[in-house]
Amino acid sequence: MNIDDIRRKAFAMPLTSPSFPPGPYRFVNREFLVVTYRTDPDALREVVPEPLEVPEPLVKYEFIRMPDSTGFGDYTESGQVIPVRLNGRRGSYVHSMFLNDEAPIAGGRELWGFPKKLATPQLSVQTDTLLGTLDYGSVRVATATMGYKHRALDPNSLLPGLLEPNYLLKIIPHVDGSARICELVEYRLEDVTVKGAWTGPVALELAEHALAPVARLPVLEVVSGVHVLTDLTLGLGRVVHDYLA
């Protein structure tokens, strides 16, 4: 393969069989269980990178079921998202993510800088309960429960939050082990349709784990829970801060 072929064909690893196709990426019937909770403000400040600011000590713990996504197939993820501000504008910083599918792990890390690791999240309905769980290996590290569709919400009331900017810390090492890329990346959800939204009584439990440290942002008070069904497109990103410049 000559140099021109490499320049023309290369967009992801491995060269001859990339782990994911080029975007954009459309998700149909993407289902969320989001539990908002109050946590230790000092613990938050330790993990949120400048120039992002933390307006209040809140975390959104998410379980996301994705049965139909272009390029990535059928998978589930779970993790923590932190409400932040940048230059006075509200948004969310993605702090941790755990997935059960290699393609979106590779694509998320290489393209945007999503902090994705391999684990076993699940989102299901058990009789009258919406249940989200996260296992890292054989260890249960997160459990969320909510009464199933106890009260309907206005779908349009959730759109502004879904359309806010999201932020990621993208880190790619050099061949000598130093950081070659270290950037704050912004991305947005696009073409969002909220097909249904519900709330109900909700609970969240996090357990300590050395390699899945979700409990380092401890649950001090559960604020709310929401169950959402959507169609959306995951937009590509842009760099808003280069830490190595």
C-alpha cells in the first residue's frame, strides 16, 4: 500500500478493518434512565477540568439502552455526567462511561474522547420497576431503580437539556508515552425527537471499585429520576481548549 493509499483510506484503527465506520451516527429508540443526585462538592472539583466550572454539586447517573445505532449496532452504556458551565453557558461534562461493545468504545475514544471502558451495563423492566445495573467483571458497582412510568412528563420540556453542549477531555498519548493530544472537546446531540418521558420514585446505590470508581462521587441525596425514549444523531465534535498549546 503506497503513501497516497494510506492517506486516502486511513481514518481509524486498524487500517485494513476499522472498528467503526465514518459518521454521523443515528440512534433509534435510544432509552435513558437518568438519576440526578447531590454529591460532595470537593470531590466534584477534583475531577472536573478547567476551564469548566461546577455551578452546584450535582451528578447525573445514566443508564442508556441503544438497540439500533448506525455503525455501532445494539449495546448499552452507563456512567456519570456532571452539569457544568463554560463561559457562562450551561452544559454537561462526561466523567465516566462503561459499555459492553468494542466498536463504540473504540469510536467514542478515538473520535471524541469519550472516557469509555469495557463493562456490563443493563437497562430493563422487571415487573413494575425500571432497573439499571452496572457490573465490572463480576462485581456490581451501580444499581438504579425507578417505578415504571408512574407519571408522564411533557417531552418538549426535556429538549432544551438534551440540546445543551456536552464536553469531553480527549487524551491520546504519543509513542513515547507523553500526551500528544490533550483537548477539551464539545459535541452536541442533533435531530432529537423525544418520543416519551416519565418519572417516578427513584433510588441509586453505588459501590466502591478500584477500576470503576463511580462511588468516588458519593450519593448524598437523590434529587430526581427520569426515563426518556428518543431518536437522535450523535454530532461530531470541535475543540474548545487545547491544554498543550
